[in-house]
Amino acid sequence: MERAAVSSNNRTLSSNRRDYCPSPPTDSSPVQVVDVSLIPRQQNSTTLGSSSERSREEEGASDDHWYGSPTPSTPAQAVNTDITDWLYTMYEDVFEAVFGSWLGNYSCPFVFGEQRPLENGTERTPLALSISISSLCRQFDQWMKDLETQENDVANHPAPTQAEVKKEQQIDHCLNQAIQAFSARWLPLTFQSPLHKAAQTELIESLWRDLRKDLIKIINRPCYRSMLCLFLFAMVPIPVGISEEEEDSGIPAQFCIQAALQHVQHLRARQRSLEFNGSKVCPTSDRVAIMTSLDQFQINFMSMESIIYWAAITYDTSSSLTFNTKSLLSSGLLGWESESSWRLVKTCTDIFHNQTEDWRLHGVMITEENANGIIAAASAWKLRVWKIAAVLKEALREGHEDDAVHRVYTSAVDAIKQFNVTYRPLLVAYEVMLHYHLCILIMIDAIETARRTDILDGLIITRSEAEGTTMNCLVFGLGNHFIIPQRKGETEDTFVTVPLIAIDPYPHHVVAAVRLLWLGIDRDYETGKLDLSTLKNLQSILRRTLDLLPQTSKSVRNAKDQAQLSVLYTDNPRPEL
């Protein structure tokens, strides 16, 4: 989605599925050394396949060889094959296109600019710019299983028990459910009539309920597929038909994020140790000795783990900023600056700044490859700004001394200046710019809520610029369109054109941006900086934005209701007493 936003106003988001399905390895298969560059987003179809392919794999695979095989899709009974395929395509081409660009070799600081040797060992090729997180998690779980098998001596290792097979199938099934529930919000876009659009609400609610019900089966089974499943559920909009009572009676999104982050902590434990969980003591496998004899495998293994860890840090940082909680994978106010991940982001930005100095001075021909590199590098610094904003909110929330507050405030100002110098002259990407400036607005809103006028006064210009750029991002999202594949029917595939806003994979961030902008234009109107005509024009942009977001989302519906009340109040102000 980012790439299309740079290169063209209209772009076809088509599926890259292939008919090839790899054969599952047997219990005695050696550890497969697969280059990380073989798991770009574009090749995600090799893992997922079409629904018919997944069914054939499920029928042909024996229980003894379940690990390593393509994950069988087990759609809900009400979801037919065409809809299932469409949901997978939208997940791959929308969410993984955006999120995957934040994990590639120009974004993930742990593999920044990393190269991979080709088979002849004489040349090197860069890692993919965009990484499929679902393929990465599936591949890494398989590698972990293969390592355990080798460690336990393949010849004497018994075949998987039925309980182990069932556990793995439940994890795979839950991840497939999460992908379908995640993409279901866009299903009404494929229908023309309002009646048919509204008819999809029942299916969307059913997918959400089924997924939340099945989360309990995987929430205590740490693996990277279950981690991704929990993250995806936290991003699924709560459907409008879910009552407050039903919403409160199940697993909330914030708990899923915390559980997923704990999975990451558990899985990253390498040394042999004893874990006491209250009922039993179990040894943790030591895999380091195995990897020392597999140099190239060790490099690939560590790179893949680092990319997944960076993905988890992304969720952790976003959660700490939006939910007002402390990070689980990263330090807070006391210590975050000394952590290797954030220091690496700073180093990578310095390198990128030096490498692109000529671009800023003399201009550059923006090719798709250059645009992807700029977007990826900027997204890493954007996340660092999100981290600083979360730390500043922590300092304000917990009442730290003024010295600590001013220190992190200074870091925030410096980070904003760095973005403006290094990336702003080169960047026109919708998603990165929207998230970056939304972060600034969230941070300033927290400062205003804390009534810290001493530091708020220094951010007045920054706030005005952030509000203006965020509004421009929404206008860009309204005016630029994508062509997404229509569901398969009896005739040849047809396509539907939708504004970029309509398929934004982070509608909750768009809603937050709309609410903060609405407060800003109300403030400027009340202080006389805006006239009534300008106010109504800006409110119209925000309402059009909400109209294009998933209408089955409860948060979108609530935001629309609040916007309507605000418009009514503006048109009919109460008389002064």
C-alpha cells in the first residue's frame, strides 16, 4: 500500500498465489537451511496456497508429518471458498504489504543493509525489502521443531502423539481464523447495494466470536504463530453487533497483546534453565550447541528471530503509547536510551542520512525501489518517535521529577527535528506520515491533559504542523484510489476501486487522528483562527473519512455518532446565559 501511494494513484492489489505446494518434511528430514530472502511478502502464497490446495494438503498429509507442511485452512462453515480466498488475498496484499515493509532490511535495525551470499558464495544479495510476517512465523516455528528433533536424536525420537498433532492443528486453525477475521472488515467493499453490504455484518460478527472463543486454546501455547494470532485479534475491530456485556465477558485486546509479548519473552530464552509455573518444573531446551555447527543456518536463524523480535517491539511500542501501559519488551523512562534496539535505530538513521545527502541536495528520481527504501528507513525512526512519546506519557502519568520530564521532552524535540531533516524532504508515503504525525498529536494531547504549559508552549508550531500534515494525509487517502480484486463469481474476475482510506489496515489509528483533529479545529474556531466556512469544510473531510472506514466497526460507529453531535452543536449553539 505504501509503494502504491508513492508510485501511482491507481494500483491493482492482486494476489501472488502460486500452484506449487512444497512437500512436508518427514521426521528424519535434516534441518532445512532456507535463506531469509526466500520469505519476502511476495512469496507468501507458497505457504498459504489457495483453499483447494490447502484442502488437498490436509487430506494427503499424515499426522506423523504435520510440522512443516502448509497450514490447512479451516474456514468457518458460513464462509465459502471464494470468500476465504479473497480474505487471504486482502490480508496478504494490504496488511502484510504495509507491515512487511517495516520488517525489511532498511527498516529492521538488527538486519539493516544486511546481505546474503548466493549459492556460489561469490556474490551477495540484499534481504527482501518487505517480509511476510505470517510466513516468517510459520517457518521459524518449523525450525524450532526441527532443532528439538535433532537435539533429542532423530533415530530415537518417537512420532508425534495425537495430542501434539491436535495442538499444532489448533494453532494453525486459530491463525487462519485470525487472518479471516482481520480481513472480514473489507468484505462489504465487494458488494454494490447497501442491503448486501449490511448482510455481511452477521458473518463478520461470527468470525470475531469464533476467533475469540478459540484463543483460549492457544494463549498458553507459546510459539510465533500463536503470537501473531493474538496480535491480529487485537487489531480486529469489534463489530457493532457486539454488546458491551459480551465485549466485557471475553478476552480483551490489551490482554492478547500482553500475552503475545510474554510468548516472545519465553521463546527468546536460549539458555538451559528451569521454569517453575506453579505446578511443575520443566527444562528449557538448549539449542545453541546445535547451531554452532551450522554457520549459515545460525546466521539465518538469528536474522529471522531478530526480524520477528522487531515486529514484536513494534506492537509493544504501539500498545504502550495507545493503551497508556509500560512496555514489556523494552525499558521505560529509566533505561530505554541505553537499549541496543533504539541505539541501532539511531545508528541506522545516521547511516541513511549520510547515504542520501546528495538526494536531499540535488533531488532524486523516485523509483519504486528507492521509494520502498525511504519508507522502510523512515518507519524505523517513526517507531523511535513513538517510543519517546510513550516514555514522555509515562513520565507525566507517574509524576516523575521535572528533570526527567524535560530530558525525555528534549529527546522528543530532537527526534522530530531528525525526522524533518532526514526523511521529510524525501517522503510522501501516506501510512508512515499519518502514523508519525498522529504520534506527535497523541504526545501533545497528553502534555495538554497534564497541564504542562511550560513544555506545551514550545510545541505550538509543531502541533500546528502535525495537524496540517495529518489533515493532508487524510485528504490524500480520500483522493487516491486502489483497485482491489473482486470476489470470484461465475464469470471472470472483476475489480472494485476504493479510496486508500477504505483499506487502511489501521482504522483505529485513523479514528484517533480524526478525533484529535476535530478537537483541534474546534479549538481554532473558538479562538477565532477559523471562520465558519473553513470549519465546516474541515469537518466535512473528517466525516467523509469516517464514512469510508469499516462501518461494521464499533469504534468507527461511535466516532461517527460523536461527530454528528458536534456538527449539530455547531449548527445550533446553545444561547449564552
